[in-house]
Amino acid sequence: MWTDAPAFGKGPDEVEGAMIVSIRKHREFIFAAAWAVILAALPAFAAQTAADQDLVKKYANYIGKYEFDLSALGGGTRVFEFYVKDGAFWIEYGFTSPGELKPRSGTSDEFSFVDPDDGLSKLMFQKDAEGNYTKVRLVVASLELDIVGTKQK
């Protein structure tokens, strides 16, 4: 049976729900409140960005992609990426979640992180003859792994 009334919702003579009426009456207030929340959150985003920028400067020598030959482990060539995000220095290595790198005590170019499956991993960035960091050594004792990756250009 066909009718002119809409299949869903209220007809033109029906009363709107209390929530809809309230929203319509207070829409300017809701809009202003939403903007207030957004504007209040901006300093937190700016502070996080500033922290990331400081870390990017601090770790600029190490940030980038490094190629590792894992063929001895049956893995072929893999690319690991080092980057700054959310106020921390990270390694993305494609096996599990990214690892947050923590500086090792007393050094500026050595870091460690804990892999959920393999435990403690140690990284030592290495300079070439010109004094540029172009390699990183990865040691994972639980896997008896000691390999060196080369920075991609």
C-alpha cells in the first residue's frame, strides 16, 4: 500500500523529541562549546609537536631507514625505520609493534628497547670515515643475533 507519509521518522504533525528540541534551542551554545574544547586542546598538540621537533634535532643523525641482511636467519633483506613520534624515538622493524628506543646510560649513540617476543635489543649507531652515522648494529642476545644495517640514502 502506497502512502504520502514518510516511511521512517515523524510526520509533519507529530511532536519532536525533547532532545531534538533542546539541541535546536541551544545550537549556538553547543557550537561555541565545541570550539572552546578544540581551542583548549591546541596547546597540548603544539607542545607535543615542539617536543617532537626537539627530539628530531637531537636524533637527526640516526633518523632514517636502514637495510639489514637477515638471510642467515631465513628472512632476506629487511628495512628498519628510525623516527620520532609522540615525544619518543622509535624503531619500526616489521616483526611486532614499533619499539620505543631508550638511550643507554653514558652514551649518545646507543639505545635499547624490549621486544615483546625476543626481549632486550641493543642498538649502536656507527660513524663512517667522514664522521656520518651510516650504520647501526643490532644485538639481540636471546636470538644470538648480531647484525649491522646500512642507512639508505
